[in-house]
Amino acid sequence: MTRNDKGTSQVLPPGAKPSPLDVLMRRMGSDSDFPALSEAIGAINRIASSETEGVNELSNSILRDVALTSKLLRLANVAYYSQVGGGSISTVSRAVVILGFNAVRAIALSLILFENLGNKAHAQELKEEFIKVLYAGMLAREMAGHTQVKDAEEAFIGAMLHNLGRMLTMFYFPDEMAAIRTRLEDADMNDARASTEVLGVSFENLGIGVARSWGFPATLVQTMKPLPAGRIRRGTTDPERLHALAGFSNELCELVLETPEADRGKALAGLTARFGDSVPLTVEQLTGLMERSMQDIGQFALVVNVSLGRSDFAKQASKWAGMAALPASTSEPDNSEPDTPETAPPEDARAALEGSVLHVTAPSGEVDMPDSNVPRTSEAIQAMLASGLQDVSNSLIDDAVSLNDILRMILEAMFSSMGFAHVVLCIKDGRHNSMVGKFGFGDHAQALVKAFDFSLAAQPDVFLVALQNNADILISDIDDPKIAARIPAWYRKNVPARTFVLFPIVVKGKPIGLIYADRPGPGDITIPEKELSLLKSLRNQAVLAIRQSL
């Protein structure tokens, strides 16, 4: 088996030998961390390159990992990101609105790399390498505007990937890395030759092969190639400018580590002269950018619990930046109900659903969250819901935020706070007088969304009763004899969940949409009084958002 130019596997002809790259890829694949790392990064890159997938799929991919979500939101709220948009950020959906798709993608990729590549026996050495790589990315992002690079977050990712092959060798082949370092003690030996002699493939080609297999686009893969010696000419295309920026920031990081203090000024002058055409910065400007990047990395270190005080690179970079020391690292929810009157359902439907209509009278308690080994307290859930409400409130007064973005924030707040398995938004299709799934959160959300397509003129069932009577309804068990006849056939055929809750969206007396949330087993959903009040408030924000859009 060998690799094609996209990094995917293909069957070798009889008698053919696998390439050195393929051998290394298979060795990395046998490590328990690498397949998970590849899948996580590959999923984000597929979403980024797709014409049909976007914000919702990116949010869904991140939300599957509770730890990743938590750290991403903490980073989204630190100074170097929150400066681009006011207010706190408590949902991935709002993070995308405030920071942009590529910024959230860049944060997620850096966190995924760190979390998956840092848990090795030689963890401190690896963290040191990652701090250096991350700093190169921070520098590139800060310098993007000086080099006419269009996307600062692409500059960040490109600089992080520049030495991916060397980083992977350190993580997965420590013995080979030691042998390479021994060879590099020879004055006539360089990285490319030493790595090829030991690995059978250069650092560069290893990194490029892995980056392609992870689905990174050609423009970013190109940034991994070494730059020629001598003066770097000014790029005429964005990929050329990205390449120069990645090379500049990584060469600066190498200088930080290798240059004695007495030679610092000379080294900086030489670097700025070499890149003077492509990265036009004075030494003074560069020093300021280095300080800002050091502050940025301090925030990242706080989130991932890394001590910069133990990093020789961080200490040196702070000195180069002229820093005396390392960096240290709402309104009330609207609980009012929509102004649509809650009329009584037909007599037979009312009798069947009498115990299912939600009122703010449920007992309080703890809810066991899925994907978590620790039950989340009612207070913690309320805090998350209230933060989600604040996200939505901040967005409602921002004319630049679309209705879809606001609705997505509402759904995500419900999904992540309450621990539902799935949450789906349905919107009325006036042409066919039906409710149709629009988007959702949870595993296989897209397939579930497609299952929601039902007529509003059918015989009354639990969905139509909720919509026609603006009644929030909790079904604890779809097979309960008192309820079973009210569960429509399309639902039983397409949705495996046994318990669900419905929050209708009714505007000016007309059903406009429906929020559906489920968990798999009967009785899995219980909604205490305060949480129910906050959930209703989130639904009411959907009503308000739709009103404003009309």
C-alpha cells in the first residue's frame, strides 16, 4: 500500500514495496492517539472545504468533545479574541459569529493538536516544541496585515504546520529523533539530509504527507516547504505571501532558541534584511509584535494549563520582546411568555396529553449530562442557559447577525446546557403547509433533520397539538399507552428516541417553527422549574428574532 498525492491509501501493485512515508504513516497509525487526532482534524478540514457544510457542522463537530468545547470558549473570551467583538461568548455558534469561521477553526485545530500530541512520556519536551510552534502561529497572525495576507487565521495555521514533520517525529519516533540530532552535530549535515537518512523521508515530506492525509488545502500544504537561501522576494500571490510569512515566523523562533543574548541585535537585523521584501518590518515593529504574541500565548497557556515558567523558549521569547517578565497567564433573562394566547386543544387530544404539557411547576434536582461522568448541578445548568440567553440578547441588537445565526445560538444553548442527545429546529414551509427540519445538533444531526417533514393538515398528533395550541410538551415515553396513539408514524419510523420535548414557536397567533429535543431512553428527560423557565425564555428569544426579521 502507498499514498497518492492526496495522502490517502491505495493498493500497491504485486511485488511493489511500500514507500518510507507509507511505513511511517502506518507506524503512527498504530499509536492510540494518532487515529483520533487524524479523525478530529480531518473532520474540521472536510467541513472547512465543503460548499454545503458550514457553521452548524463545525459547531456540531466541536460540541462532540466537551473538553474541547470548554477550552475553545475560554480562549474565545480572552483579550486577544474578545477585542474584535464585545460581550462574553458562551456558545460555539456565537463564537463563529463574533470571531469568524476561520478563527474558530484555527482555535480548534491548535487545541486538538496540543491535546493529542502532548500526552506522551516525554511530555515536557513536547510541550516546549508546541509552545514554539504555537508562538510561530501567533506571530504570523499578528504580521498578516503587514504582508497583505488576506486571512490572518490561515497565516496562523500555515505557520503552525510549517515544521509539522519535525514535530510528528518528536512525538511518534523519539528514538529516530535522537539519531537525527546526533547526525546534526556534524557541521555538514542539515535537517533534510539527517531526517532522510534516519527516517527514509525528510521532515518536510513527512509533514506534507500527513497534512494531505488530514485534508489541509494545497495553499496551506505549500507553506510547509522550506524557503530558499538568501533574500526572499516579495510574493505576488496570497499562497506565496503565506509561505514567506510561515517561514519568517518559524525562522524567528529558531533564532530565539539558538542565538546568544549578545548576538540578538545582529540576528534580528539579518532576519529582517533577508525578509525585507516579503515581510517589511523594522526591528522595532517586530519587537512590538513579539510582545503581543507572547501575551496571546500566555492566554492559551492558562486555558490548557501549561506553565510558561518551565519553558526555556517562552523565557527567551519574552526577553526578545523586551518584556520584564513572562505573561501571567448581563442582562437578566427575559422570562415573559409570547403574547400568543394558549388556547385549549381539542377535547380528545387534551385528555391524551393532559400530563404532558409543561408548566413552570416541575421539581428541581440534578440532571445527568450525556458524555460526562459527573452529574451537572441544577445551578450549573441554569448558569449555562443564562449565558446562552446573554449570547442571544447581545446578538439581537447587532444588525450584522443573521436570523439563522441567532436561531443556531438558541439551539446550541439548549443542547449543550441540558444534555439533550439531539436538538432540531423546524420551520414552516408555507407552500406545502408543513414543518420542515432546518438544522440541529447531536450525532448524525443532518440525517435526523431530514426526518422532520410533516404536514400541518394531518390528524392531530403530539406535534400538531403543540403547534396549534402553543403548548410546550414533554413526552416521557412514546410507548406509554396514554400517549402511544398520538405519536405519528413518521416519527416512529425515523427517530429512535423514546423521550422528547417540544417548544413551539408561534408568532402573532401562527405556528412558525418548532424546537424539538430528545434523549434515547424513556424518562431520560426531566426539566426542573428554573431550567424550564430559562428554556422558555430561549424559545421566546426565537419568537422575538423572527418578529424582528418580518
